Amino acid sequence: MSKYFDVKRVLVIYTGGTFGMVPKDDGVLVPKPKALENFLRQDASLHDPNLRVPEEHKEELALPLVKGELCRVLYQIFEYDPLLDSSEMGGIDWMRIANDISSRHESFDGFVVIHGTDTMAYTASALSFMLDNLAKPVVVTGSQIPIYEKHTDGKNNLVSSLIIAGCYKIPEVCVVFANKLLRGNRTVKVNCNALEAFDSPNAPLLGTFNGDIHINRSQIRPAPRDKLIAVTGVLEKNLATLKITPDISINVIRSALAEPIKGVVLESYGTGNIPSKRTEIIDLLQEAVNRNVIIVNCTQCLSGSVAAIYDAGAELKEVGVLSGSDITSEAAYTKLAYVLGSNVPHQRKIKLMKANLRGEMTVTASA
């Protein structure tokens, strides 16, 4: 092994998703267990079998040297059984991924999570809150086209993810997709068909891959000092997302706020408005807040921020609904799950929801 290259080790946690699926006879895509690693070993763009490595790492895959990089990445595949469609994933799976990263944090330089695209933004957001004192890159990625297909986007996404996880000091949960590096809890899925499936409308990209890798260093969060990684919190499940629509039934609102619900993501119009002249809606929200239900107001718009600049939005603030500022609905939901599952007093939970914990929102003085 050349002495000029710094060798880094990355653990790839393969949870499932389109990335490793194959079509059945009827064309429906299904996971193909125990096939990914063998495929990667046979692809010269994903594994260099001639790289000399220490004896203890000889079974690991070796990413071929990328032009301009002074880092060689060795990586292991840790495949979940069974492989999961991301639409089936939830808190139990987020906890499993977080624990797998935490227990191996000292053994690897970075981590890649291969995941389906449908709930990728939820998982990336949840991991960002759960992995307290994270000091190494955790990159969530996947593909729109299976990696076994000729025109897959999976290879590019995987190579980019491995380089970021192994060769860059980015101590946070990120998403790599279609030549973009995004903060995980700022990510939304914006297209279910195109290869450019994800964006972060309310936050700058952390980096781009256009031949060369460009990292926006000013946006990278600092690493924790002298603290050990920990998986914190028991995720709360009694949550609801309530999207305001014209002529929404009061029964829909009542059911979304009813016990045992403890937290609600309220998706309102524009800058945080609801039909406030319907006083029965305001009364139900007030009753829920009085029962210590935490309600976070988010805009339905793809980009922009909640701000109480109209009477309809100001009234929500008066009854105790929290401003979500420019947080995504996915991040608001997973943040609620994390905060409400923590063993702290109710007022502390409110403060945590209003605070910027992991770069997920912009906090203003008026919030």
C-alpha cells in the first residue's frame, strides 16, 4: 500500500430500498438479499481487488482511487435481514440504525446508510437528533434506479457517499444524492421520478460533486469536544401531522388532536396561516395545548418560513402553537418524536422544540 495515501474505513449499513432491488416477472421491484456485496466486488469502479491492505482488512472492499483524492476508502457491507422498503420503516428501524452506528463509532471513520427514497428525509432527520455528540460523517443515500441496472444512479451516489464518509470531516448526518451533499434534517424529497430527487429548499447545500468535490465549509457544524457519542431518547409514537385544507372538517381536526396524541405537526398555509375566523378550530388547538400537546406550525410551501405577520398566524402563537420557522415537516415530526420521548419536564420540551438543535431550523428573535 502506498505510504502517500491515508486509508480510511467506512461501514455501509444496507437497509434496503430501490438501490438493491430486482424486477420480478411482472416487473415489480423486490429486494435481492445477499447479492449486493458480491456485485460490488465484481465491479471495477466500486472495488479494487489488487489493492494491498493489512491482513486484518483483506476481506473489505476497496474503493478505487478517485482522481485528486489522497484517501483510500475500505468499506464493509452490513446488510439488514430482512431488507426493508423505506415505506415500511419507522422509529424501531431508526433506533436500530442509530445503535448500530453508535456501537461501531470507534471502529470506523464514517458511515453510509443505504436507504429507500420514500422516507429517506425522515430517517436522516431522526438520526440527526438521536445521534448525540456525533463526531463522524453519517451519509444517507440510495438510488432511483437499482444498482444492478445499466443506467443506475446508484453507483455515483454510493461512490460519492463513501468518499464523503471516509475522507471528509463532516460530523453530522447528511444526504448524498444526484451530486448534492445536503444536511439530513434539511432534506425533502421533491421528485418521485427524476434522478435529482432531493433538495434542501431552506438551507444551502453542504457540497456539490461536479467532477471535483466542493464542500461549503462555512455550513458544516462543528464537532463536539471530548464527548462520547450516545443514542438519546425513546421515540414518541403518538404523533400526528395535520394539513390544513379549505373547508377542513372539524372532526378531522378533533381526531388529530385527541388523546393519546402528544405532538402535532400543523401544516398551515403560506407563512403559517389557518382559517382563524373558524373559532372552533382555535378552541380545539387551545384545548390541546392546555393538555400539554406540543403543536408545531410549519408551512405547506416547499420553501419559506412561518412568521406571524397576519392575524390568522398571530392567533396561533397566542394560543401556544409553536412556530416551526423554516423547518421541514419531516424534521418537525422526527424532532417531536425525539423531544417528546426525552425524560425532561414539559417546559424543557417546549424550549427544545423552539431551539435549533442540529441545524434543522433558523431561529429568530420573534420565534
